[in-house]
Amino acid sequence: MKDNLYHYKALITDVESADTCLAYLDLGFGIVLTGTVLKLNRIAALKATGASSKRAAEGKKFLASLVLNKDVTVETIKSGDAFLAELWVYDKTKKRVNINDLLVEQGVAKYKK
């Protein structure tokens, strides 16, 4: 087991871009962090300026349609002084889906190099 990886239940309360959202993060034992910024791991949203601005807006809207005001599972990964997040939801067939990868598959985010 990785010592820097944790799973939490979260309620997504806002979507800032296709790679950043805000959440109520349930740490268990009655401890909830409010307004937690979740920067998605391994991906970067398209820039909201220039030629990619329309796709960037579509990315934000797509992420919101998947997670806004919904419960998700968050995996946190420590990266330097910050924590990055992998978001997981269940689809209609009860299959677990990684939102980070789905954003790239839909062309509204790119994998970081």
C-alpha cells in the first residue's frame, strides 16, 4: 500500500476549471474539511484564452455535469507540499470511472508530461 495515498468521500461544491474543483472532504470520524481545493492529478485543463478557450469552457461544463453537487471518491496523492486528486464516480452500470482520464478522453484536458 502506498503511504501517500488516501481515499475519501467528497461532495463537489464548485468547479473552477476542467482540472480544479472545490469540495466538502469527509475525512471520517465526523471530520469534514469545507472549501477544499482539489487540483486533479496528472492532467491540465486547456487554457481559457486564445484558440482553446471554447474547449476550456466545455471542459469546465463537462466536469460540472459529472461531479457538481454529487458525491465522489477522492484519492489524494502528496506532491511536494500539495495534495493532488484522482476523482472517481460510478457510471450507470456501477462501474468505477476515473474522471481525470475521462476528461482527457473527451479532449477537454491533457496529460501532463
